[in-house]
Amino acid sequence: MDDQEKILAPLRKFRHTAVGLALLITLLVAGVTFPFHRIAAHGVLLGGFAGVLGFWIIAVRLQKLALKPQQNVKFAALTMTGWRFALYGVVLYRAYMLDPEGHTGLLGAMGGIMVIRFVLIYLGLTGIDLKSKKSGTTAELDR
């Protein structure tokens, strides 16, 4: 395993764990919400998928730039953040148009977008993505 792979492997594992967990939670919340309010469930799905897509795009882009000069990373992060916010704007507008009077679609989409944030905080606090499958201990990164 070369140096580049040692750096990128934990990033890749974190990204896959975060996306999988966020999609699972999004589908569970939408499934629980669906019998009570279909528009809110639709909004949760729209927001959840937009949040995961926004995270995935930024994570893949920054992973490619992890070994490049620092000024390139800052520019890419700002550019991709702009695209992510544009995606969120389109999704929130679409969710608003599902129910302009009750705003349940919009509220569901806002909650769906926040799912990935909560998953990232959870993974950051627990370090579950760093657990080794063999020993069950936290994997140590070579520095």
C-alpha cells in the first residue's frame, strides 16, 4: 500500500459509511412519515437525496485534491459549496411547490437535507467508520 492509498483509504471509508447511513435514515424517516403525510415524505426523500448527493460530490472532489497544494483545495471547496447550495435551492423550491400553502414538503426537505449533517456529526463523535473489522478497535493512521 503506497502513501497515497494510506491517506485516501480512510477518506473513502468515511464517505461510504456516511452515505450509506444517511440513505438508510432518509428512507426510514420517509417510510415512517408516508402513512401520515405523503407530501412530507416526498420532501424528506428530496432533501435527503440532495443532502447525500451534495456531500458525495464535495467528498469525491476533495479526495482528489487531498494531495494537491492548499490553495487549490480552498478554491475547489468554495466552488463545490456554491454548486451544493444551488442544488439545495432547487430541491427546496421543488419541495415548496409540492404544498405551497401548508409548507409540509418544504419542512420535510429541510429535515431531509439535515440528515447527512446529523450522520456526519454522529460519525465524527463515535468514530464508527474507523473501527477495524478484525479487532473491533479504532484503526490508527500512520503519520
